[in-house]
Amino acid sequence: MKARFWLPLALAVGFLGLLGFGLTRDARTLPSALIGDPAPSFRLATLEGGSLALEELAGKVVVLNFWASWCIPCRQEHPVLRRAERDYPDSDVRVVGVVYQDAPRSARRFMERLGGDWTSVLDPGSRTAIDYGVYGVPETFFLARDGTVAKKHIGPIDWEIVSTTVDSLLGEGARTGSFPADRAGARSAGGG
Amino acid sequence: MSIGGTGGTSSAAALLAGVLRFIGTPPIGTPSVATPSPGPTVVALLIAAGASAGAAGIVCLGAPAPARAQEASAVRPQQRGTAGGDRGVRGRVPDPAAVELEALELAPGEEPAVTGQELDDLTARVAARLRCPVCRNQSVLESSASLAQEMQQVIRARLRAGESPAEVEAYFIDRYGEWILLKPKAEGVNLLVYLLPALLLLGGLVGVALLLRRWAAAPEESGAGDAGRRGGADPGRAEADGGLDPEEERRLAEVLGERG
């Protein structure tokens, strides 16, 4: 008699627990398959009319930001990118934008209005976006100095994420003593 | 008795009815079987759940028919997608720059591996197996999202350059992860998705068979059981149930005697 009462109850509680766990997971943000792999290379035209190849940034930490002028969260995160460009020396950290499914004119107007001096490249046919496994904007990839994908952030970034990730990526390649080792979270954020 | 009213699939109900007839239990609803056990309802629900899970598994995981998918993409004009990607300038026709890039996939002087109708068919076949990253319950072939159209271009270019469908799928899996496949690979934990509905259905059927066997034995017991239960609760009334008290016995004998 006791087993008949407790067994279905245990099963039900177990099943509900599983469902509850499912509720805590966010199905919209899927893990990137590229973490740890070399970042797919590209050579694309920039908004200004020149061209940029990923190889030119070898040895630097790259904040690769996929964005579009019609994307509202991209506007929200734009100040964070400006601060990243300002606070880190160009010799170590470069911010690069990739325009996703947008007209070059709209993209240029966006950058003029919101400011920022970093290069953005145009991606016709979304070949590069597909190469990086992008499915929406904004998405930001953090590339380590050796060119591997260290972290992918889906959605607008905030300064906390940028600073901890970039600091740890800088720390990995830096010579001893160059960077403070006691900055909170600096060691743990690397690799996403 | 509530089995008929649980709303189980008609096949489960028919199955139950057939089994009941076979083992000769009294029809459902006979008031003599008064055991209030929740078991039968639970088992019936389990069968229904297993059957519908199995049916759902077959429908959802079965390969989407390329014919149906192609029809969908041919009939539906390229709509504005909710992802916002369609608000860009290009959207109606494949981007000319993309077509150029397609040509660049081949080395100069190299012949395309597949062309024409065969290329279209193969592209459609691969696209039907990939999930649109924007509209995730649709295949890349069905989806009208810009990204899906662009993915089709990529598939087409890679097939043209000589990659096999498996290699093209591997390319997308490397970049998006295994969820880019509409049908999960039947290995590891994914096997659960394929096997669990069948196992649940089987478990439900076995459970029902066992329970029905118990019901078949129940009718003979229930009369004596009821009497025994009531007898156990109140010894004084034992006679009143199985037999009659002396006063009634006499009256009964009189009546019977009168009737002859």
C-alpha cells in the first residue's frame, strides 16, 4: 500500500522537477559551436570604402560586433563599444563591426549619428555571419590574441562583460606583471 | 468507471474494448465492480500519452517531404520577417554580390560539380534538413527569412564547388551547433527522443494488460469481498446481508408458499 502511494508521487515530483529545471534555461541563447576554434577569416569592404582582413588584426584582442542600423539593442550597446574603443589602446584591442543585412547608407548614417571610430565591414549575402554562426543581432565575439574564438555573447553587451572578458584575454598574452592580477573576475571570464 | 471519458485516442479505446471482450470482464460501467482504484484511469492516460507522443514523434521527426516544402516556398512570396532582417534593402532577389561570390567558390577553370536541375534538387534536399536559425520550427527551405535565403545560397555554392551534402551539413554544424539539424542525430542522449515514445506506449500497454488481468479476477472476489468488508465492520449485520433475519425468513417462506 505504501509503495503505491509514494511511487507515483515520487515520479510526479521528479518529473515536475525536470520541467522546473527546463524553465530556468533560456532557449533563445544557444551555445556557440565555435568556442576554442580559430575564428573564421574574412576580407571584406569597409563602410569607408577600404577593405579589412581579419589577418591584419593578428596578435590583438578583437571585439567583433555584428550589428545593424535597424536593430534597437544595437543602439543600446553602442556606448559600451565606444568606451571599449576609448579605454583600451589600439595596439592591444580592436573593435570591429560587421554590418548584418543592412544597406551601407543606413549603416554609415548610424555610425555618424552615434559616433565611434572603429571600422565596420559590409557582409554581402551574410557569408561571414553564417561563417560565425550568427542568427540575429546584436552578437559579439571576443577573439583572443591567437585568433581563436574565446567567447560569444548574444544580445546587447554591457561594460561588465566587455571589461572582464577583454581583461582576461589581454592577461593571457601579456608579459608577467603588466596587468593587475587581482582585478575581480579577470581570471574566470576567459573562455566564456 | 471513467475510462471511456478520459479522452484517450480512439485506437487506445478500441484496444481496451477488444481486450476486455477477450478476457470476458463485465462491460465498463457495471456497478458491481465498485473498487475505486485510480489505476485504470492512470494507465489509460499513460496509453494515450504514449500513443500521442509516439504519433507526435513520427510526425515531427519524420523528414519533411521536400515536395511539400518546395510548394510552400514557391507559392509564398518573400514576406517581411519578424527578425527585422527583411527590412534591409536586399530581400526580394538573391543579392547580385552573393551570386558573384558563388562563382568565386570555384577555382579558375574548374568545372562546377553539379549544375542545373540536379543542383536545385540537391540544394532543396539539404536545405530541407537544416533548421532556419531565425524561424526555428521551419526548415531553411520553407523559411522566408533573409538569413534562410542566404543560407540556401551558401548551400548551393558549396554543392556546386563539389562538397557532398554531408560535408555541407557538417559545415553548418561546426558553426551553429547540432541544433541546426532539424532531425537530431540518432546517437547518445538523442536516442531517447526516438525511443521514449515507443517505450512509453509499450509500458502503458503492459500496464493495462496486467491491470485487466487483475480485474478479470475481481468480479468473483468483489461480492464476497464486499460482504467480507461489511461483515468485518459490523459483525451484527453479517446475517442481514448474506441471509435474512428470522422474521423476514418466515415472511419469505410464507410468500413462497403462497406462490407455490
